[in-house]
Amino acid sequence: MNLENHVALVTGAGRGIGKTIALHLAKAGVDIIFTNRNKKFSDQTQAEIEAIGRQCLAFQVDVADADAVNEMVKMALDDFKKIDILVNNAGITQDNLFLRMKQEEWNKVLDVNLSGIFNVTKAVIKGMIRQRYGRIVNITSIVGFTGNPGQVNYSTSKAGISGFTKSLARELANRNITCNSVAPGFIETDMTSEMTKEQISAVLAQIPLGKMGSTDDVANAVSFLVSDQANYITGTTLHVNGGMYC
Ligand code: NDP
């Protein structure tokens, strides 16, 4: 895959799935702008991207903070002049049974996972419209389709991403901008590292391919959707879950 001369903004690329997506794109020739919260993680990601030979700008920006996002995109455009690819990956969980779920837990997860996507997309979209080209991929989740006990906030935020993706795809298609989602199942990252052995066994029993996914599995799907091979695909969700849900 050759995406040379492209520029991508990947949110939440300090570690986990976002970091692997950024590295895959960098290997395909893409210069990378990314956000996360913790400089310790971003320094490492930035060094790995630069070691591939690509330019990289890293920002400690909370995607839920619209003003900070606008400022970041302005600064990034001053340097890189354009953003061709947007991967809305940043996401958090704050799990609790619904009866115990606090208003703050609901608000925080919706603010980051759903309003974050609104904020970042809004900040980059004018440039994509002007250049008549853009590739947007939103990272949702299997639980946005199946639901999950203890994750009413998280699964609601992820289900919302489907509506966002489909509507935006219809609005922007005539500007040669595609908008798709990738829905990972259970992927080995820090987010899933706190699962107990019992929880992991229960999940594995539901996965036809019999194993958790890797961050590379998700990044491969994203790389496909932003490539020319996917030029005629928009408004869809690519499920990456070992057959757990289709
Ligand atoms: P991780 O927790 O491993 O990494 C999340 C990344 O997002 C980190 O770099 C983190 O920053 C960054 N981040 C979190 N909140 C914000 C914020 N408000 N603003 C900017 N950056 C932020 O998560 P995963 O890699 O596992 O998950 C990535 C995406 O994939 C999420 O949207 C998640 O919901 C989704 N997903 C994951 C699955 C899994 O099994 N792991 C399954 C289905 C979906 P920092 O580095 O500073 O902590």
C-alpha cells in the first residue's frame, strides 16, 4: 500500500490500537499528527514514527475539549498544510452497573468517545472539503452493536458512532470524502488488560476464531479503508472480531 504524500491525524495514538494504526500508516508513507494525554507515551510513539522516516507532530490534547482541538488542528495545518486522513480512535471506558452509574461516568464517556469525534471531525472537515478528498475512519466497538452489561455509557457512545458515520458519509460523498467505522471485538491492549482470567475465558468461548485480536488486526482494517482499494466504500462498518458478531 502506498499512501505517500498523505497526512493523517490519529487521535489516541499514545499506545494501543491508535499507536499501531499510526505506525501502519507511517510505514505506508503517511506523515502523522496525533493526540493523546500522557507525554510519556507520546514521546515513544513519536520516536517510532520518526524512526520509520516520516514527519510527526504530537499533541497532548483532550479530544473532548473543542477549543484545544481547534487550536491543535490550526497548529498542525500551519506545519503540514493539509489533513487527508482522520482516524477517530481515542476512547475510554468507565464501567459500572447502570444502577450505580454516576452522572459523571455517563458524561465523561460520552464527552470523550462521541463528542470527541464531533470536535475533531469538525476541526478538519473544511480542509478536506476544500481539497475534495478525505478519508475518515471512526473506531467504534462490538459492544455498540451487541450491548454489554456494565457498559451502558460506553456501548451507547459506540452505537452513536454508527449514526455519525452513516450520516456524515451521505453528506460528504459528493466531495470525495468517505467516512467508515471499524468495530473491534476484544483486542489485547491496556484497555482489556484488567479483565480477570474468568472474564477472558468467557470471552474466548464466544470467539469462533478462538483468540483475542491484535492491534495489527485493527490497523490492517483501517489501512484498507483509507487506501485507494476502498474508494467506493463509505458509510459502512468493518467488524474485526474473530467472528464473534457479524
Ligand atoms: P488504550 O486505553 O490502550 O489507549 C487509548 C488511547 O487513547 C491512549 O493513547 C490515550 O491517551 C488516548 N486517549 C484517551 N482519552 C483521550 C482523550 N480524551 N483525548 C485524547 N486522547 C485520549 O485503548 P485501546 O487502544 O484499547 O482502544 C482504542 C480505541 O479502540 C477506543 O476507541 C476503544 O474504545 C476502541 N476499542 C478497543 C477495544 C479493545 O478490546 N481494546 C475493543 C473495541 C473498541 P494516553 O496514551 O495518554 O493514555
